[in-house]
Amino acid sequence: MGQQQLLLLVLTVVVVGLSIASGSEAFGENQRKARQDQMMVQLMDIITKAQAWKMKPTAMAGGLSDDMNDFSGFDLAQIGLVPTEFQGDREIIRMSNYACLKVFPNVNYIQVNVLDTDCGNGSAWMRVRAVGTRVDDIEFYWSGENNIRNNGF
């Protein structure tokens, strides 16, 4: 009877240990996905606000012009955001301790990149680009393992 109880005890410890390990891994995966979702929401918020700014007349502090693809006069202050730092003329918003958002307003499009925590130039792992003011003008790229849509830009 003692050996059977010892075997059940060891088996219980192994099962409980495996359950804790798999639960911890599932929690970490859920946390990672929640951060990705938060990044996507933040990116889309900036892009759609930039599109709305572009459609507003200049008399109402907008960027309306003949060329609806020209976002060159855009900066974060025009949509009520304050950059936390600058890299050259590029505005950056640091997201807590896990990512940076870098804004690229250009003549033909506006793009927002999600960078690693060091805000390095080559570390973009998620990007949203708007080439105009319509919903269809928004392109999304994510270089993660579950690539949703790769527009190659």
C-alpha cells in the first residue's frame, strides 16, 4: 500500500507541475498577443486621425490640399499627441517599456512603425501606411510569426 501511495503522490506532483508550466506559458502568450493588439489599435488610431486631419480644410487646422496623398505637413501635435522623443525629424512615442512608435509623414503617404524598445531604425516589426484618405488606402504589415498581411513596404 505504501508504494501505491508514493506512486500516486509522484504522479500528482508531475501532473500539477505540468499544469502550472502550461498555464504560465499560455498566460505569457496571451500577454504578448494583448500587446500586439494594443499596438495595432494605437497604429490605426494615429493613421485614421492623420487621414481625418488631411480631409479637414486648412482654415480648420487641417491639411486639405489638391493632393490627398501629401502628408508632408503632418505632425503628432495636430492630432493632440505629444512625441516623447525625436530621431532627426521623425517623431517617436515610447510605449511603456516594450515598443516605440515612429511616425513618417511623406509626400506620397504617412507611415507609422512599431519598433523595438531601443527605437532602432531597422527594428520595425509592425507598420501601418496610408496612401490616401479612404479606408482602402490603409496598408498593414506585421513581420511576426502569424503574418496577417504582408504588403512588402
